[in-house]
Amino acid sequence: MFHFSYPCYSKGLWITTECGRLQVSPGEIDVLPQGFRFVVNLPDGLSRGYVAEIFGTHFQIPDLGPIGANGLAAVRDFLVPTAWSEQRTLPYKSLVDFSPFNVVAWHGHYVPYKYDLSKFCPYNTVLVDHGDPSINTVLTAPTDKPGVALLDFVIFPPRRLMVLGEAFLQSKLDIFPFGGRVLEFLYIIQAKADGFLPGRASLHSCMTPHGPDTKTYEATIARGNEAGLYRITDTMAFMFESCLIPQVCPWALDSPFLDHDYHQCRIGLRSHFTCEQNRV
């Protein structure tokens, strides 16, 4: 299970588990493995977040491959609770009359944990082409098919970008290797006022072209091939990527907050490529 908080609007959580207590602050996530009893307390009032529940596999750090040991999410930054025991009688009817949170010590690796998203070390391309968002994967729940994930948790933190020579993403189809497909659920936690506003989310189904809006695309192209590095600040977004097809509930489809004009931000996209006929 993941918990997300808005840095500007939300409050933290106290999560009590059988292994101890986790204080989850805005900008952090927590993972609760299957089978753990837990209680969520709201010490500072109303808190908002998202939950992703998976079955049949577990979250893990992605295989770093050529990246090596220093990049993306580091093992040392995932925090686990220390044992915490309470001795009290339950205020409700149960088969037992004692608290399940009475574990005085534990050991092993099957344990709840949390992660501060600001610890993430993002990567990017430096010469040509546009990297797939999966390069920013914090945790992945793999399937038995190589390169295909049941669920990836991806973030877009503050970072430096380079306008690459004659290569900038205009639109794309998300396709995994070996014929798999992926959909994206993108949520904005923190952003500037002139962009995709905090609290908004978008769902990009598999095989549906998508990419930057017209304003972003044209502004990036205008920087030219020698624009070099520039820094994106005051931003944080996360994305769930999955090979499964979601069923959108009627509440979301009928919501008064549904943006029926979302496609308008891409009206006016035009190609900046030229094609010269090769003579043999």
C-alpha cells in the first residue's frame, strides 16, 4: 500500500503495525505487506492520499543494471519501524481481548517500510532521444515476463533536464518489450501555477498517443540544440504504470471535476521535422 500526501494541503499519518509505528510525513510513501494488521491515525486532521493494492507479487527496487549502485532509490533510505508494544484491552468485541500490536521484538525482511521521495536520485539522457518515464521508477512489482511490471511506482522530482539535439518527445505509445503494453496514471502533488495544477490526475490508456502539451513542446523546441541544462524546481508528481487495464468507476466518469477539455492543451501541435528525399 502506498500513501501520498500533498506538501501544501495535507497532513501526516501515524501508522501502527505489528512491527512498530511509522510516522509518514507529506512527501513520503509507505508500503504495508500483505497480512499485516495496521491502524492509521490522523494526528493533525484530514489527510489525503492514494492507495495502490497489488496481488501475487511484492514491491522491490528495480534492477539497476548498467546504472550500478548509485542511482534511483537507495536501499539505505528505506526506513522500517522499531518494535513497539502496547498492552491494553480492546474496546470492541473480538475473539481475543488483547491488542494485536503487542510484538516486543522482530527480525527479518517482510516488514512495513517508508521512503522519503526527496532522497530519490533521478537519471536522464544527455545526448539524444527522450528517456522513458520508467527511468524514474522507485519501486516495481514485476511479473514473470521480463520487462513487464504488474505495477511500477514512478516519480518526477525536481531535476535538471537537457534539451537534446534534434530529439524531443512529441507524442508516444507506451509499449513494453516483448509485446507488453502499459497504462499510466499520473498525479500532480506539487507544481507551479501555470502548469498542470496540484491535485489533478490524468489516465493515459495503453496504445493511446500522449506527451507534452503544445506550450511545453514549442517552448522546448525554441531553446534550440545548444540550450544546455536547465533546472525544474518546485515540482513533484508520481505515476502508476501497469500492464493491466483498469476499470474506471462511475464516480470518476460522472465527477463534476472531470476535465472535458483536457485534450485542448495539445491542439496546435505540429511537426518540426523535415524530410529530404534520398537519391540513389
